Amino acid sequence: MDMGISGFEPFFLVGIEAVRQEHGSRLAMLAGRRLTGFALVRFAENGDWFADCPVVLDFNGTRVEVCHWKLDELSISWDTIDTAATVTGWEWFELTPQWSYNDERLEPFVGQELCEVALLEWQPADRDLAAGTVAVEFAFAGGSLRIANGLDENRIEVGMAQPDYIRHRLGR
């Protein structure tokens, strides 16, 4: 499952402990770095975000690539995706995916120093399909953003996290 994205070789994990064990210390080390850029895949024809593709966040030269899949799988990769390369293999589809460096939710965070990274575990009082899914939260002085599981795709959330998330701070 590379989606035609150069360098994208997802390794999906399930559950908070698996994600923390594999990526917790490296995510925590991003604290203190500035968000210098990001990339999302959008369709050229209408500008719609293709939320199945990874969200790439650049922290002053260290890129973290976050991608949710299925109901509970999360892949985090590091510095592997070439966002300068054309997304290929979509000739059969009526829309053309391409990398975009614009997003009204992410743009306000560019230039801000990352204060903390946390993993958030969705645990609602009334159990639902998303229970146990893991979001990655990036907290800045000017607010927070999360890359969450949108049930088989990524969802970008900004502001305060919903109270049904259990926060697992990383580092410090």
C-alpha cells in the first residue's frame, strides 16, 4: 500500500502501547523544534484533501509522516516520503492526487515551537467503533493539533481535545 507516494512504506501498529513503544521516544524528541512546513495530498481538480494519504509535518528538517488506516491502524514514519515527487499510478482515476503545502488548519502552526507531543487514546463512555484508536497530538504555545483516526482515514483536529481522549504524554 504505497498509494503512488514515493518513499511511503507504511508499517501499521494497533494500540497505544505498540505506538508508544515504537515511536514514543522519537516523537518526544521533537519538542523544542519549530514546525517549518507540512504536506498533504489534494486533488488537483477540486483541491479536496485526500485524507487516506499520510500527513507530513516538517520540524526543522525532521519529518514525521502520520497515516491512519482501517478502524484502528496507525503508521508513523520518519523522513521517508519525497513530497517533491509526483504521486503516480492514478491514471485510472478521474481525479489527480498531488502534494499540497496549503491548509488553513495547519498554517497557523508553521513557525511555532513544539512544546509537547502526546498520544491520545479514544475511550468514550459509550463504547463505539473508534474506541482504542490512537491520535498524535502536537502542542504549541498557540494551541494544539491532532492527527486522529477518522475511521479508515486521517482527520486533522485543532484546539482542545475532546474529553473522551485519554492523554499519554511523551517525554518530559
